[in-house]
Amino acid sequence: MPTGVTERRRLAIVDGPRVHEIVVPAGTVIETALDGIGLRLQPGRQVLVERTGREVATDQPAWRLDDGALLAVVDLHDRVVPGRRRRTDASTAATTETVAWWILGAVGVVVTALVLTGGVSVPDGARLTMSVALAVSAAVAGVTWSVRARDPRASSSRTRGANADAARAATTAAPAAALGPLALAFAAGATAIPPAVHSLPLVVLTGLAAAAVLAAVIALVAGAEAVRDSAGAAAVVLLVLGAIWALALLLGLPAQGAAAITLGAAPVALRALPTMLLDVPPGMFIDYQRYQSTRWAVRERVPEPGGPVTFAGARRIAGQSTARMRTATGLIAGAAAVCAPLALVPLQAADPLRYWGQLVLAATAGFSLVLGARRSSVPLLRWVPRAAALVVALSVATAAILASGAPASGTLGLSVAAGALLVVGIATAAVLVAVGRGASSLFWSRLGDLIEALCVVFALPAGLVAAGIIDLMRGVMA
């Protein structure tokens, strides 16, 4: 006689370290199925939940669950007791070492500021000696630190407890530790230029070149992947900044022009960073060996298969991308903050084209830095661009105050300041009215994305106009 086909459900039940894989008829009650494997839930204490976290009633039939559902037994009385992390001598030493790198960075910044502002006047021989001493100190400190740094996984396999925590702390503080040697290298390059040929674009270009060379050396000799990736990203960013200042030097632009171009390029670079830092083989996305039937070129090389995706490999790629992102964001936002006063103060009121270019540059750069930072979940990547935007706002306010004090442009400066205050007041009123009426956050998020996109598009052209590229092109065409 023909027999009927019974619908069944395959279920996997996790009870602590044990996993039960069962197949039951679709009409079987879940509680009955649990009794069949010797699993009885204590009422009020244990519950059965799905992988989404939703509680599953045990008095319902199995057909209400999906085939292959994963269920877990959860004890409601269990509490997670956080472990007490002890501050060991090794972690204390790592913190002390990080403070030492910050002190070296502060020395480099102070020396650079004195050189750029002309606050130090020494003979050429003493200047050359100072430059060589700074260069040697930067090289020794950078190479020593990069060689001593080790990957946290390797340190955890060789050591335990305190040493592993210290290794993780040292690797996490890689951008902070790299600040000291790179700042000393920049100061060494800036100090090497004698006062006879003192030119601010040339001084900045020399400092950027020296820092880029040291960053490349650190990337070559580093013992940890995070340090290697951070130093490599720093070398690329410093080389791009050096190319901007070298181009300004070749075109005969003043330091204000190079700073304006750098400030205008910062939002574009920050927007493009996430798409440029994820280094994944092409074979991880598509199985070319299986799905590509026609090659696009005769000499095209089919990418190798990416292999299985493992947790360790994904964590390594994410760690490398995060290290590059932190270093590149810090350098780009720092360059924007340093160049903002030089690019916006003073306002070029005598040249209307450059004047309005400076105003548009300040608005687009400030808004793009503030709005772009809200997409990141890392505190460093959120607050560093916002700090750069604050420097841009303070530079505009300083420029407006200086312009209002000048006899020739006092009315113009006061008009700009009054217009800025009016725009801020209107924006604040609009936001308060919208919030009072219960406007949804999705609308404001999309509006912020639109404003950010427009600011990123117009930031670099505004920087070129503020730098005087239009006048330069007129001279070339004439």
C-alpha cells in the first residue's frame, strides 16, 4: 500500500557546551521534542530563544519554525561578571613610553613653529648642526620604536597576561607614537633651509619630504602589521601633501595659495579614504575561475581564488584598514587645521574673486569636515575632523575681526560678520522649529548627506580660486 509522506523539521538546539541536532515531524510539539532528548526547561528560569533573540514558546508545533532553525537554551539567572583588569608594570611602561613619544612630538612641533615664524635666528653652521641632530634623533627614535613593536597575536603566543596587554597597548598607540619621530623629521627638514633662501613653501616642502622618507623607513622595518600599515599610510599622505606644496612652489604661488589648495583638498581626501584603504584580493569577491567565460583582453590574468573567509583573516584585514584610516584621517585633518589660518587670514578684500573664494572655501571645508565625521563610529575619526572644522571657524572669525578693524575694508568685514551671524541664526531657528514639530532623523540625515556632497564637490574648486589660480591662468593665456 502507498504510504503518506510526513513533513519534518530539522532543528539544532544548543544547551551550553552540548549541541543536539534532531529531526521531528512537523506536528510535534517542541516541548515533546525536548523531552525526547532528555532536555527539560525549568519554568521561570530557562527559556528557548532563536538566533535573532526572540523567545520561542515550547507549546507550539514544530512546523511554526523554519527548517534548520538554531535554538539556544538561555538561563535567565546567569549574570556576566566583568573581570577586573589589573594595571601591570608592563602596561605602565607602555603608557610611559607613549608619553615620551608625545613629548618628542611636542619638541618637533615647537621647533617647527619657531622656524616657520622666524622666531629663531641662528648662524648657518649652528642651523645645519641642529638639523642633523634632529634628523638623527628622529631616525633613531623611529627605527628603534618600529623594530621593538610587535604584533599582539605574536606577543600573546609567546607571553601571557601583562606582556600581551602591553603589546596590545603599544600597537593601539601606534599613531601617537609615530607623531614624535615624524615631527622631529619635519623639524629637521624645515631647519635645513638657510635664511638667505627662506621661502615658506620651500621650508614646508622640505619638512614634508623628510617626514615622508622617515615614514617609509618605519614601514619597511616595522615588526607589527598595525605599525607598518600606519607608517605606510602616513608616507602616502605626506607625499601627496608634498606634491601640492611642490606644485605651488613651481607655479610661484605664495604660501597662502598652497594652504588654500591643501584645505580645499582635505574634504575630498577624507571622503575618498574609505574606498581606498580596504585591501582585499579580487578573488574574494567573484570566483573568476568558475563564472568568467570570456576574457576582456588577450593578456588578462585571471585573479586567483580568494580561498575560505576565516575570522582571523577578516580581523587582520579590518585591523590593517583601521590603522590606515586612523593615521590618514589624523594627518589630513591636522594639515587642514594647520593650513586654515594661513589660507583664510587675512581676507583678500582687494581681489573680489579670491575674497569670495576664501569665504566659499571656509564654508564648504567647515561643513564637510563636520558632516563627514558623523558617519564614523570610532571616537578619534569623529572628533579630529570636528576639531579641524573648529579651527576653520576660528580662522574665519579672526579674519572678519581683522577686516573690520581695517579702515579700507571695515564696512566689508562688518557686512561679512553680520551675514554669517544672520545665517547661523536662521539655521538655528529652522532646526529648533523642525525639532519642536517632531521632524524625523532620517530626513535630517539625508539633508546632511546632500549638504556634505555639495560641500565636497565645491571645496577644491573654491580652494583653487582662493589660491589665485584664475589670475595665474589669465597670465598664461595672455
